[in-house]
Amino acid sequence: MASYRSKTSSYITVPVFLAAFLGIGVIGLLAVSSSKRPNLKYGVSCEMVNVVNEFPHDPEAFTQGLLYVENDTLFESTGIYGRSSVRKVALQTGKVEHLHKMDNSFFGEGLTLLGERLFQVTWLQDTGFIYDRNNLSQLGKFTNPMEDGWGLATDGKDLFGSDGSSTLYQIDPQTFEVISKQVVTYNGQEVQFLNELEFVNGEVWANVYGVDCIARISPKDGKVLGWILLQNLRAELLTAGNQGIDVLNGIAWDGKQDRIFVTGKLWPKLFEIKPYPIEKTEGIIEKLCLPETLQFGSS
């Protein structure tokens, strides 16, 4: 999702926790790779990532939605009142090739492309927008049926949405009525703070707000099929002196070449990643990916 609250205090507890983990080498302990997906308890996979490529990313972009189209082109939705936008971005250079600035009263959130139309939701309002993918002109509005607007994705037929809770919505893109709702769970526990979404090979991948984890979700029943841990990306950026970065947010999939791209709010880089399976250490997911509480500042 992405509220301005995340800009002010999104990592009140997480950075300290992560730094402690890095200090004692937990990331190293996790990186015990296997040549094939291990047979894990509960049948849920756990993966870390290798960085395949790094690309420039606008460090002023408060990334809320991200998607890959073709010809090394991305679409991105950014937030913050007065700075929210929808933009077309060149992957290789990070250059913003076209930008639609939103009205100052809207806080941009999740974005997805279905056919020739881009769909975008907004934070704390039920107003959604539809844009022409070719020139980003606004084609219309719709009423968001979720409790709030955080993430959007599509399987090429329907929309999938998140509202910061543990609910994954399936939405009709013509009527904007909710087709189904699934409560996302891991080992019987609800996974809260579902944020930016991407549909990847029949699964919904979701950033979990406030942690450096992606949940791989079955859209049929909401069960978490696996976790992707990206703590190494944040560690790399912090080590390089990027102290102003905010939360991990933004997943894009190039289906033709099977490439995965991720970034974060105010991150100066976009990463192409390749997940690889690891041996799951008991309790790691609960500690790294399922924080008991998240503290937010004022929006």
C-alpha cells in the first residue's frame, strides 16, 4: 500500500530487528541452497534471491504499483499527496518517458494493465482511475469495492486487489463487483498488510507491508504457497549509504522472458531477481515475514 504514514515511520521496528539478524549472520544461515525445492514442513517453500541485474530507479518515486509490459518498458504508480502519478518508465535507464500527475487530493496506489487500459486504486478513498496505456490519458473512474486501495494485479481476465488487510479480492473489471474474497493464511495464521500485487504463473505474489518478504499466494483458497526473502536487497542499499529508503514495494513480471523485477519506495535501484530454494530454519518466516505489529505515523 502505501501510505505517507509509511514514509514517516514504516520501519520503526523492522530495521532494528533486521540489523540484529544481519549482525549474527542469520541471512548467511538461511542461504543453504538446494538443487531442488526442499520438502518443507507444511509444504510451503522458502526462497532467497540472487540479483541478476540492477537498473536505475527514480529515488523520489514513492512506488505503489509496478508492472512490466514489453520492450523493456514498465508502468509505475507513485504515491504521496501532491506527488502521486502514473508513469511510463524505461527499464534500462530508469528514465520517466511519460507521466500523468494526479490531482493533489489523491494518493496513488496499486496499478495493473488489462488490455489497453491501466487500472489504479487510491488510498483512503473508494475512487479508482482508468487510463489509456498509450498516452496515460484518463478514460474514466470506478468505485473501488475493497475496504481501501493498496494493491492491484490481473490474470488477464479479472482483477485481484488488496486493501492492507489479510483479504485478497477477485474483482470483475467490467462491473467492479467482488467475485470472491479469500483470507490469506500461512500455517493457519492470517497474513496481514497485503500490499502491492503481481500475478505470476497462476499465483498472486504480494509484498507484505513493512517487511522484506513476498508471499506467493494461491488465488483459489488464499493459502501461502511460499515465501521469497529479500533482506539482502535492503542490506545492500543501506551499506551503500541509502539511508532514506522506505519499504520494499513493487513487483513486476516479464512473462515472456520469465524475469522478476522488484523495487521499493524511494529506492534508487530496481532489481531483476532469481529466487532459489533454501532450507527453512524453524521460526524464520514468523520472525522475518509476519511481524506482530507495525507502527505507523500520521497520514
